Amino acid sequence: MWSLVADPHHMPRWWPRVQRVEDASPEAFTVVFGSSRGKPVRADFTRVKAERPRFLVWRQEVDETPFERFLAGAETELRLSSDGERGTKVELEARERLRGLSTLGAFMVRRATRRRLDEALEALAGIARNTT
């Protein structure tokens, strides 16, 4: 599971709306998302911490991007642990700090974030089922 989640090139397989990953290195990567309007949206990420094979944190770079209008910061944490005979337990946590008037829609952002994390977990579970 670690090789799948630690390599940004695999994100289109499991992270919602990711069409492709560009300029990936062990420290940073750019994700191209599909938007609801059909236009691609680019977002840059930096790997903040990685403890192979169990822990990974990446941060979205929001300064000087269109995202800085409503995001003060965004980090995603992924934890892998043994789940006994059942395989690997995957936990995802997103921390998004809103900016300005966007804070008024915090409940909608939390709901959308929860949905995105659930979709990612479902995709990872599907990949795990198909590889065993």
C-alpha cells in the first residue's frame, strides 16, 4: 500500500478528481484536477513529512495562487497501520484553514472534505481488493 500512496503519480487512481500529476519529485508535485466546469485546475503540493512505510503528510501551496482567496492553509495526513489478517488500515485526515468570508461556509467545506476523503478511502479499498 505504501508504494501506491507515497508515489504522487498514482494519485489519479485513488484521489478524487485527479486527472494527472506533473513535475513530481520526492519533495513536491503538481496535481491537475478536473473541475465541475470542465476546466483543469492545477494545485501545487509539498511533502511535509514521510515516515516509510506508515506516515505521510502533504501541504497544498496556496500563496500566490487562486486558492489563497479562500484558503489560509491545507494539509493532508495519511496513516497506514496493520489491521491484522485483514490487511492495512488507512486513515486520512485533512486540515483546511479558511480565509476571510470563506469561514462563513466552513460547514460546507467540512462536508465536501469528508466526502473527498471517503471517496479516496473507497478507491484505495477497491484497489486493495483487486490486487489480492
